[in-house]
Amino acid sequence: MDFRPLEAGENVLLVDGKGREFLFRLNPGSRFHSHHGFVEHDSIIGLQEGMRVRSSGGHPFLVLRPTLAQVIMNMPRKAQVIYPKDLGIILIWADIFPGARVVEVGVGYGALTMALLRAIGPEGMLVSYEIREDFHKAARKTVETYLGKCPQWTIKLADASLGIEERGVDRVTMDVPDPWRFLPVVKEALRPGGILLCFTANALQVKSLYDGFQEVGGFEKAETVENLVRPWHVKGLSVRPVHRMTAHTGFITVARRTADERENPPGSGEDSE
């Protein structure tokens, strides 16, 4: 178990009395400022996580190392990321395992990238394709800031629809608005039995993806789910759902790569609906 004291250069999370979270990196001689006053970074460095510090205004903050979910929800970004509630489903439904060889298409700000890197571990391989230069730079910065150097990761500024160089990969994930356009190159990259997972925003995209499965062939066992999370408020005798919930954020579709490419495409069986 890791009982290391907090060190300079680490990312730290301060939680105030109302549960509000503040994420930043510890730098000697710096200060964290909020409406509660300031906290010296030097007063945090050397503490065990789980302890409390007080601001210059006397307000207590709980000090923690951030979880991946807390990093994702609190990190600076200019575009929406895949929410932690969906990342958990993605890792399980795509069956991301230690040592897996994975291709990621569409990186954004790197939320899924970090989840994939943690899941495959140092023995795995992750190759990420991103067509937008701003997202390519942002994702690289995100991963280096929160995970450090990851030698098992390669990020390419390229249009994956024009070709994926890797072959025999175990998994492919896609977070793009038109995943059906990528199916021919994904089919070439995935090994038989491999899993494709697509994250899409709306039902029309899901329909177009299934049409693509039929047209391209080589994929079977397609399934689509969405994940709705309703938090609960628990305080004293008050136990009730909160007034707001994280409902629809996207659809998650998985399909398996078959060895017989044109045989029995998804939805072609006798009992298909």
C-alpha cells in the first residue's frame, strides 16, 4: 500500500466543507487561492493524504490525491470529455485488459486515453489517432500532466479513415461523429475476435453505424447501451435522489471482428429484430 507523503510536483485535490473540489499541482513557494483565502503549497507538501489544512481565512480543506474520475471532471479543457460514468462501461464492455494492444481513434482532451493507459498497463500498447492538431497537443499535455511519461503510448496526428497502420490489434475504440466511415480500416487492423467500441452522441449515429456493419461486413454481436447515473443525497434523516442527474451523455456500441467477413453480419440472423 502507498502511504507516501505528498510531494512537490504531484497533483493534489482540495475538498471544501461543501464538497467542492479544487485540482492543482504542488509547487514549492506557490499558493492556492479561493474565496476561502489562500493555502500555501508548502503547508501541503509532506502531509499524508486524508489530512486537513486550513486556509488563511480559517476554512478547512480535506487533502487527497485525485482519482482518475476527479482528474477528468476537474481538469482544464475547452471541449466536452467522456464522463467517468461512461469510461467504466467502456473499459468493461471493450474488455480492456493488462497487456492489450489497443488503437484509439479520436482523442479529444485525453480522458479515455488516460483510462486506456491505466487499464493496459506498462506491458500493453496504445496507439491514438487524432486529426485535429489542437486536440493532439491537448491530449499529449493532459497525459503528461496527470500520468507522466507513458512509453507504451504513441499519438499520431493523422486521419485514421485513410488507414490504420497497426495490424492484429486486440481492441479499437472510436470517439468520432461518423464511425461508420472508419469500418473498412478498422476491419483490417483488428484481429479475429477483437472488439470494436464506438462512443456516439445520438441514435441516428447508432443507426448509421449498424448500416455500416451490414455494408462492410466482418463484424458480429453488435450491442448498444447507454448509462444513466442518479446520485443520492444522504444527510441525517434526509435520503433522497438529488434534483439533477447525469442522464444521457452518449451511446456505447460494441461489435466483434469475425474471421468470415461477409457471413452473418450484425442483425442478419433469423431472430434479429
